[in-house]
Amino acid sequence: MNITVLDGYMMNPGDLSWEGFESVGNLTVYPTTKNDEIIERSIDSEIILTNKVPFTRETMEKLPKLKYIGITATGYNIVDTKAAAEMGIIVTNVPEYSTAAVAESVFALILEFTHRTMEQSERVKAGEWGASGLFAYCCYPLSELYGKTIGIIGMGNIGNRVGEIASAFGMEVIYTTRSPKPEAEEKGFHQVQLAELLSRSDFISLHVPLTDETKLMINRESLGMMKKSAILINTARGGLVDEEALSDALRNGRIRGAGLDVLQEEPPSNGSPLINTDNCIITPHTAWSAEETRRRLMNCTLDNLVSFIIGTPKNVIR
């Protein structure tokens, strides 16, 4: 059985082993794959593993041997799952593998704004503290998280974990979600309408999938509802945010800052209005990518594959 990994660098840049996959089939791993290379690289494979390489109906129709697509991520919008089902191709994903890493990354971004640790260190290394003659050299205004309000848009696994961490910091947690979350209320989190969340929150963290309903949900109107002191955090999908509107809001002091791990275009080969915007921290879609997280992802991907091979597929996208 031929197994082809089309963008293996995302899951394993070289610090993990493909040994488990090699034990169940003839494995070929490509670090990355361009769209015009998909057919040639997949034509003899029964099994494809992909993180972001897309599979349309047209692509799958050109791959008669294809039986299984394992998505090495939670989101599955890269595959036309309806077409796959019609062709008898099993599609699986890996749910919940990145909860801890992404939630921690949310607070890494938040704390850069409240404590500005790296910027302070750079000032010290530049000699400013030594030259000041002061016991404590306050080069930036700092703030506590204790007593602040965080608004979480989307109370799934990651949103819930963000709420738990926020509670440990002594923050008030409010949230919006599509369905009731009694377990969140039991933890002291409070569900509110989106407009109230936007107007009350000191920090707003996005944890919803990108759909027609959520696309560009952070726009000029919603930004206009936020406090001028608000910080926006997005570790979900870049398409949730109108980047022009956010850039304008930051440049004009409409909100205080933004911490982003995702952009509309990834990588931003054509640039982004946010790249050179002050008070905007951008990381290169790495919130999910801690070594432990990728190891968990790899193990779950292998487990999905083995389950398919023995005839008991799991985590199947319906």
C-alpha cells in the first residue's frame, strides 16, 4: 500500500520519526507540495496525508487508486468531503490535539502586551537601565491581568481552556457560543451576546471556525464596539478578521493592540496591512506547533491510518 505525505514539514520538520508510517506501507514524504504537483505525486497512492494541500472533486477524480485522505489537522475545509464520500474515499481528521498549545499561545501574546518582557530585556541590553541610576527602571507602562475581563468568542475545547487559564489569573470570563455550555457556567464563565462581549472585554480571543457566518466577523463595525484599551487575539483563522479595518483601528488608536498567529494569506507573500502596523504582534501560524503537540498529532494521525487499514476507521468526516 502506497502512502504519500504531501506536506510533511508542517507536522515533522525533522525532529520526529516517520517509522510508524513506514511499518504499514510504502511511505513517500514531501516537505511541501504545490497545487500543480498534487496529481503527479499522488497518482499511485491509495493513502494521502495532507495538512494544507487541497483536494477538490476535480483532483480526486484524477486519482483512481485513492481510498483514504488523512488530514493532519482538525480543520477539514481543504477537502471536498461531499465529493470524497460520493467516491467512497474515507476522510479523517485529528480533533483536539492542539488545545493546550494554542491556549498557552493566547496568553503568550496577551502577556507581551501587559508585561512587555522582551522589549524590557532589549532596553536593558542596550544599556538604558545601567545608565538610569534607578533601582527599578520603568521603561514601559505595565498592567496586571487580575481583575480584567476576557471575552472568548467560541467556547469549544480551546476556548474553554483559555477560560480556565484566565480564571487562574483572576480574570472575569465572558463568552459567546452557538450552543449552551452548562459546564462553562459551572466554572464561573458567563455567556453574553456578542455586542456586550465586544463592549465589556479588555481582551478578546477568537476561537471559532472560519465559515460563511464568521468570515470577517471582526470588522469596522465590531472594532467600533470595543474599548479603546482592548487587545484582540486571534489564534484561529485569519479570515475572521478584516485586516484593513484592524490596521486602521490600530493606527488610529481605536483599540490598543492585536496579537495574531494567523493572517488571511499564509504565508503573506503579497504583504498584509498589519505587517508594519504598530501595536500588532504577529507570529507565523505556530500557536499549535510545540513539539509535544506535533508528536500528539503524529500519533493520532498514525492511529487513524491503522484503524482505517484494519477496517475500523475513526475520526471520519461525514
